[in-house]
Amino acid sequence: MVQRELILSVETSFKEPLFKKITLGSVIIGRSSSADIVIRDVAVSRRHARLYLKDGNIFVEDLNSTSGVWMDGKRLQVPALIQPGMSFSLALGKRNTDYRITLAETDADGIAGAIASHLEQTICVSALELRHAGIDSQMDSESAANYADRLKQLLLFHDDLADVDGENGLYDLLLERLTTLLKPRQTIIYLCQKDGSFSPKVGTGNVDETLFSSKTVLHEVIKKGNALLVSDIRHDRKFSRVDSVADADVSSLIAAPLFRRDEIHGMIVLITGENQQHFNESDLRLMVCLSSAGTLRLDNLILMQEKARYLEERNYELERLVTLRSEELQRRNEELERKNREIALAQDQMVVKEKMAVLGQLTAGVAHEINNPLNYIEGGTAVLIKWSERFREFLFDLMDEGTGAEIRNFFEKEFSNLNTQLSAIAEGRSRISRIVGGLNLVTRKNEAVEKTADLRESLQAAVLLMQPNFTDQVTLTVTCEEPMPVECRPAELSLVFINLIDNGCNAVVAKREASGQSEPGSMEITGRLRDNEIVLSFCDHGMGMPESFMNKIFEPFFTTRPPGMGTGLGLYTCYNIMKRHGGRITVESIEGEGSTFTLYLPFCEDC
């Protein structure tokens, strides 16, 4: 689309045109701050008219406005062609204000110079980006000195606005500046309340809440959005009849609406008394300039606050998401660590099972190989005992009464020594047979099969296997008088017993060596029935444990032994075996005195 640079000249009833240079694509004219040309008047709709380019020509159309778009005294019903030099009007006849807009090309004769001269005169308006609340003209009717002073005050006010950080501060600044520049008797700011009424927010002097709440003032300023000037109330047809104004010794007043987000939020009113100078149009323009600039600052503050809240909310949301993500990562890391520990434990348990399986095979082979010579020894020992007795009888039968007592005593002693040795051989064979039986019991191949078993059998086998490792160092005492039937895996429980006996005996040996005692230490194992439970206690009189270890001893890889002396899986394995059997294991320990591990297993009543 072809772009055209144009000059729009906006004229009001004050006959002071405002020029605006634009590049025409599509130009919106209206009261909204988002419009390309803003006319701050309630008679003008928020989106009133649109200029657009079509086929090289410029058209204007009415955007369903309330007051309409007018050309040559007629309201436009369809888009109309506009040539440079032609004009159209908004809000024709409304409030005695005719917004006539004239179009001109930038290269037209004499336009550039006129624009430059005019913009130079109205630089203060451009700098402050004032909103027009029914006053769309420049302040060129003032004397040169007064104009320069007010221009300076406007610029200072604009600088002071940068330091305002809230609505109350803005109103205080407006009151202070208007009182200083215009010297009214009273200045009042009225703000809209939640119920729609207007009441004084701040003011100077004694604020009369009803003075300017009359329908006349509200209608002109709040309802219509007009800036109001009453130079002399006594000669004004409307306000001279308003009792609340006439009775208050008011000679002159000016009022202007206050905007917030393009909506009228309140009004500011200045009055003078009988002996004060009356307000004029220049005073009203100055008041409108100040209030418009202040309102713009307030809108900017609101936008910044909303942006700050938005950023804060976004930051909070991002922080929440980061926290959630961190927690999720932490949870996954913990889950991964837990699975790694489970894998490591599973691997260690597999190694233990493999070792137990190999040990079982070796034990079975060794037991078989040992049983063969044991059978020879058993048979040979029985034969030797029998033959020895027969040979003794035969030898003593050969002796007559003349054989001396010395010879008889000699043979009697020799045969006694022979019987003693044969009995020792028989006892050794029996001990070897019991040890082989214990090994078979602990490493039996059907360890994964549950069966009913008397715990005393597995306990005696474990003691038989472990006692030789601590001969002359630890005295093991077992007290289990009653049968203790349990539905269990005997091989697994035997492993629990061996671990507890080994730990207890090692603790006794460590204390014995540390104290330098020569007498053997002791460990007692007791079994009893209590409340349908079998209770086995392994009590050693060893080193004991500090209280800080009590919550860790059943954890995997935790050990109190020196490096290389233990894996830290013994008690962890015992804990899991007891759990699989529906039982539990507890510990009590006093450092320096000893420890007691107690096993609880369900009693098999039907066994």
C-alpha cells in the first residue's frame, strides 16, 4: 500500500488549530488513549472516525460513533472521499465545540512553514503530551512574562512528577502547585467512591463536603467530562441560582475532571472569594495542563505497578516451577540411589547365595567322603573293642592259680589303657559325625522350602559349628528346654543363629583382649515360649555398642569391625530373614557391658 505523509489540522471553538503530522496507513481518531489522534471529550467516542487509503485516495468513515462524522452539514452514512484542503467535523454542535479536521499534503505550498512556526509556539503542549479535557488550545493569550513564568512552572511540575510514587503524593503535589500558582481561597479534590458518589479526598482550608456536590457542578464536570470556568458566579445564569454555591461566599471557580485509565475518576475544584481576583481562561488552561500531566503520571504509575505485580507473579511462578522441578529431580535422584542400593544388595545377596550353594555342594561332597572312612573307623573300632574283650578273656583263662598278681595287674592295666583309647576313638568318630550332620543341616539344599522344624535342632547345629572357633576364649551356654516348632526355612534360620553367635563371640573376644583377662568370656543363648511366640535371646558379655549405633546396625554395609573384617551385611541379612518368616529382631546394648539380640518367631500351634 502506498503511504502518504499528511498534516491534520484539528480546530476547536477556541479557533486555535493543533497540527499533527502523520504517515497515513490507517488513522484512528477518538477519545481512547490508544487512538492515533486523541480528543479528550465525552462528546467524542472512544473510536470515533478512521482515515484510510484506498486506490490512491483518502477516505474517512464513521466508526459507529455517537455524535457522528459531518461534512457540509450532513452526517456521513458511508465512507467519504477527502482531498487535501477539505475538512470534516466531529461532534458537530456538541458543547458549542466543533472539531473540524482539515487534511493537507506536507509538500503543499506554505504548509511546512506554518507548521514549523505553530509547533514552535506550542512546544510546551507537545513536551507534556497533555490530554485535552475540553481545552484543546495553546496558551498564547498570556502576556510574555506571565506566559514564560507559567511555562517554567509547568516544566518544573513535570520534573517533580518524576519523584511522585503514589496517588496521594500526586494529589498533594497538585494541591501545592495549584495553590502556589493560582492562589485560590480553597482547593478541593473530589474522588469517586465505591458507591458511585463523589466526596472530598484532600483539600486546603475548611473543606465543605456539600459545596460542590450540586448536580450542576457534577453534571458539567463529572458527567460531561468538561473543564468548567465560572469567572463571576453572580452573573452566571446557572450557578447564581445554586444555593450551595451562592451562600458560600464564592465569587469565581474553575473545575476539571481527573482521569484514570481513560475513565473519569474525580474532579479538582478551585474557588476564590469576594475580595480575590477572578479566574480566567488562562487559569483554567493551566489547571487542565497540570491535572492532565498528573493524571498521565498516575496512569504510568498504575501501569508500572501492574507490570511490577505481573513480574512478581511471573517470578513467583517461575520460582515455584523451579522448586517443583528441583524437588522432582531430587526425588528422582533419591529413587535412583535407592534402586542402585537395591541392585548392589541384590548382587551381594546373589554372591552370598552362590557361596552358600557352593558351600552346600562342597559340604555334601566332604560329608560323603568323610562318612566313608568314618564307617570304616566305626566298624573297626567296634571290632577292636569286641576282639580286645575276647582276647582279655582268653588270656586270663590261660593263667592258672600260680600266675603272680604282678602279671595279672600288668595285663589288667594294659587292657584298661586299650579300652580307654578305643573309647576315645569312638567319641572322636561321634563328634566328627555330629559336625558333618551340622554342616548338612546348615547348608541343606532345600533351604527355599518351608517346613516345620524344631529350632533347637538348628540352634544346636549352629553352636556345634561355631564353638570350635572360640575354644578356650568363649563359653557358650544354651538353654532351650521346651520344643520350639516353627514353620520355617531351617537353613536360613541357621544362618541367622551363626551370624549372631559369631558377632557375640567376637565381641567377647575383643573385650577379653582389651582387658587382658585370662579367663574365658561367656555368651548365653536362651529360648522360651511367650504369648504364642518363640523368643530366642543371644546375650554376650562383650564390648557393647554406643547408642548412636543402635539405629544403624540393621542398615546394609554398616559394620563396627575393622576394614577387611566384615561386609556389613550380616545383621541386614538377619533382619530380612526374620521379616520373611513373619518375625522380628531387636537389640539392647550397653557400651562396655555387652549386647542382647532377641528373635521373635510365631509359634506353630498345629505342629
